[in-house]
Amino acid sequence: MGSTDKKVSVEWVMPQGQPECSIERVERALGMLEGRWKLLIVHHLLVRQPRRFSDLERAIPRVTQKMLIQQLRALEADGIVRRIAYPEVPPHVEYELTEAGVALTPALNALHDWAAGTTSD
């Protein structure tokens, strides 16, 4: 029995006037944002930044502390979030979006609009 990737092919057709899109670029972008909490973190930082860790914890009550830390570290490693540590006692750490993170605004607005159109009120 052969694998399905040889039987099924998808052809991507760009709208007229649009530059050709690389599937690898899309996969890389989605990889940076995959995870249950990353888009919510970016959303909350778009609404108000900078934000302290505890502010994000309160804004996303279902996320565990461990998962929030992991997701913030991953977003920081991908250049979407910037961590600012102030040399104080007790430690004061804030998070804000980088230029790349702010560039996600149109995509999140489109996602918001799409979600508003798919829900029944």
C-alpha cells in the first residue's frame, strides 16, 4: 500500500497580482504561533503593553504558570515577544511585542472578524 502523499496533491493558486507564496514560509510562521496559548498572549499584548507576567496570568486564567512561561520563552526565542527584566528586588519583568509581533495585528484582526462571522448570536 502506497502513502497518501503520492496520491493526493494540492495546487496553490495565488490571486492575480499577488506574489507567489512559499509553503515553507507559511509553515514556519504557523510553527512560531502553534500552541494553545501563543495567539492569546499576542492578543493580550496587542491590547496593552508592556505587561507583567502576573497581568498575563490574570488575563488568561486557564493557562498554567508553567505553560505561560514556556509559551513566552518560545515567543521570545522566535522574536515575537521581548522580555524586559528590571534590576530590582523583588524582580520586575515585563513583556512587550517586538516589531515582528506588532506586525501580526492585521492577521489577528482578520481572525477576530472571521470568528465574529462564524458565531451565532
